[in-house]
Amino acid sequence: AGLLVLPIHSYAASFNCAKAETWVEKNVCADPQLSNLDESLASSYKNALANSSDKATLKKMQKEWLHSVRN
């Protein structure tokens, strides 16, 4: 019965689509291809973070990219 409340178009974005606020996030959640690409990008970022010797700088660069390039 709980499955009946799930949205019809549910794709696997790397973030909670129920909390999508920006135009970019909403479009990623609405498009299966973008959602898959987002998952791939998130996986690459997690891998880079795990292998980084300067995690703080990588996180800072990622936040800057999110705000200045992605959006």
C-alpha cells in the first residue's frame, strides 16, 4: 500500500527529489537521463573525495561549482 503514494516519475538522482528547489534540481528529477548522469557525477565526486589528499579544498571547489556553474 505504501508504494501507491510514490510519484509515478521517480528517478534516482543523487539527492532527495522531494526537496528539489532549484530549476536545475527539478529538471534532474524530472528527466531519467539527467538523473542517471547526476548519479554518475555524484559517484565520481565521492570517489575523488575518497582519494583526495586535500578534502577541504575539493569540497570548497565543489560548492563553488554548484553555485557558479551548475546553477
